[in-house]
Amino acid sequence: MMGEWLLVDERHIQRVGTGDPPEADLTIELPGTTIVPGFIDSHVHLTATGRSLTNEDVRGSASKEDLLGLVAERSAAGTSLVHLEGFDESGWDRPDLPTGAELDALTSLPVVLMRTDGHISVVNAEVFAALDLTDAEGVEVGEDGGPTGRLTKEANRRVSAWVESSYERQRVEEFQLQAAGLAASRGVTAVHEMSLEVSDLDVLVGHRGRLPVDVSPVPASMSLPEAMERAFLAIGGDLPVDGSIGARTAAFTHPYEDGSEQGELYHDDDSLAEFFHAGHNAGLQVGVHAIGDRAIEQVLKTWERVYVALDSRERRHFRARRHRIEHFVLPSADQIERTAMLGLAVSVQPAFDRLWGKGGGMYEERLGPARAMAAHPIRTMLDRGIEVGVGSDSPVTPLDPMLAIAALEGHHEPAQRLTRLEALKLHRVGSARLGHQDGKKGALEPGRHADFAAYDEDPLEVPSLEGLRPVLTVSLGREVFRA
């Protein structure tokens, strides 16, 4: 509003007031704009997001033939690995994936095609020759007993790690910087980075302080000594307990509607319990990725094993830790209640619902109408007292808080919708609490971090939020974006 001002002292807000602004070394006038606290994206993959900016054509592919055409183009221009990521066959008229043989017919270079969720890859014979996958789960075989080129589970994870290691350090730095710059241009001032590879994490730690947004690294690892040595506050993050709905590897109690699979659990109960218990005792916030009800059940039963071993004082500390579950797509009512009782926190990705949750979408195709209707019960979680934060899982969905807020407003199930004000607050205050940043972020108050974005149009008043972009973003007192 006219006449309102913020006084920033280095990284923090010093004063908020109205009328004539006080003396300052630098004054930035933004007449007619609406200033809001910076958004916090609670689930981002910076390196992959940076890479996605060079794969817009892959994300836009509409058929297997489109994808094969891009492979031909890239292989003709390159002399090493051909890596395309971000396709989503669930939106194609014919959702047939390429085969390894079709890739072999195009090029003698190694080729890796990675689905948007990262849980399916398609590779050619050159990749099998370079990487021994004979003992890895998840190598699909055809009627002839040979590999089709389609990989899930452990085989897919090995290929992903191999691809990540192929990029030079400087290129990884560039990807992370580009992703952080994209976040700033969207009004995001802080992200929780879900690092899946040690090599990416090493690069991030080396230049984290120079990035335009505040980054909280969360390694997808069970290595407690490494996390403690690096003084990280959290561990696990996107460590998968199951896979994805798109890949049919998310773990469910009942089979998929379009197949006999029930998905996969990636850890046994005892190893998960050992990790949870040790991580909690080490003072870390522990998180994991769990999508299907069977995976969520394993996570809850395991945390309950830890919780019942604690005395009343230790249980209060447990709840205050806000151990996290990422995604939490299809919990039962009982699982929601138990999550609230344990004091676990949940990171949701509303754009998943926007892209795949509506009638006729990928959830309905994979799970049937009843289960698809029950996905992402965000309003119920909030009503039951669960701490909830908002993320994008970028590049799985765009790093765009306005898209997430629009998705919360327009949830496929009307009873689960949030008001715009509730959604805006959740993406700031909820995400801040998820990362133990409450008191530092999420509001424009003295003593808080100077994280904010200015918009020409008021996000509460504009008819549609989609496409709304800031004219200025400030993170930790630094101007990091100006339109």
C-alpha cells in the first residue's frame, strides 16, 4: 500500500512502517506494487532443474516418435552420452515408450531417456555395455528373454547415478545457478534441496553461499556421519521408500488398475528403523519419500517402533523435530490420524494433482476413479493438525509457487480445496515450519530474514494466479531478481 516501507539491515528486516521512510544507504521505490514474504519451495532438485531448461523440447514431446526424433537430433550433434529427461507419456495419445532396440537403430552413442518423475529410464545397448546391470532389480525383459531397455528400481537408480557422474563440476555449478536464478524469478527466496547424488551435493556445498536463493541441503542418504560432519540439519529427504505412480513402482496395498503390480518397497523394516532411530538420536530431522499407502504404512509403523521406545520427555522432543514424509499422495484416514499423533510433517506437491489428479488423468488410469479421487488429501491433513509445507519437486513439476497455489485452490476434490489466502500462507509459513525456519522466514516482521517479492498485481486480487511473476525478488537482503 502507498506509504508503507521496509527497512532492511543486511540480511534481516529491521523495521516495518508507514509514512516517510527513514534514512537509508539505498532506497528502492516500488509504487503501486504488492510486497509479499518470499515463497519457500520445500522440495527441489536444483541440478536436474537446471538441466531441464535444456530439455524443454523433451518435456513438450507428444509421442514416442517425437522423442525418437529428438534422440536423432541430439546424437547427430554429439560425441558422448545422449541424455534426455522430462518426458511424460501419460499425456500422449499412445503412451508407448521407445525400446532399447529403437534407440540402437538411431545411434551408436549411449542413450538414456529419463521419465519426468525420474523413476523410469529407457537405455540402449551401449549403456548396458558401459554399466553392469546383470544383478540389478528392475531390468525389464521381453518375450525373447533379452532386455527391452526399460529400467526401474535399482537398475534405474544405478543409471541415474552414472549419468549424474558424467557431468563436469563446472557444468553442474551452472545448472544449480540457473535453477536458483529461475527460483528467484518466480518469487521463491528459499528452497529445500533434495540432493540425490553425492557429486551434486559436493558442488552445491562449494558455492551455496553465492546462489541467489537460500538453500537448505537435504541429502538422500542414510550416512549419518557424513551429514553430521557437514553440519546438515536434516537427512533422508527424497530417499525413496517406494517409487512413483507414473512408473507403477509406488507401493500400494491393492494392485494398479492397469496392471497386476503393487509397486515396490525399497527398504526392509529393520534397516529403516535403524536409520530412523539413529537419525533421531543424532539430532537430525529425518525424511523419506513415500507415495503409496503401503509405503506410508511402512514409514508409520517404523516411526511408531521408535516412538514407543521413548519416555514422555523424549516424545516431546520427537514431535518438535518434525520428521518429514515427502509426497504422501494416498494415505488412508487412519494413516493421516497416526501421522498427526506422531507429530510427523508432510511436504506436498500440489501441482501433481493439477497435472495428474483430475478426472481422466494419469492417477485415474493407474489407480481407478475411487483411489484417484482420494489423492492429495491436503485439507484433511491440515484439519487433523499435521504440519504441511509446499514444494514443486522441480523439475517434475515447474518451480512456480503460483502454479502450486492455483492447484491448491482448484484441487480435483472440492472438499480438499484451500482458499487463496490459506494456500499463500501454506507456501510460506507452512514450508518455513517444515524446515525449522519459522521465526526466520515466512513473514515480513522485524528480525526475520529480508526475503520478499514485489508484484505489480496483488496475488490475492488477481483473477488468475497462473503466469503471475514478481517485478523484484529479495533474498537475505540481496536483490536477486528484477524484471
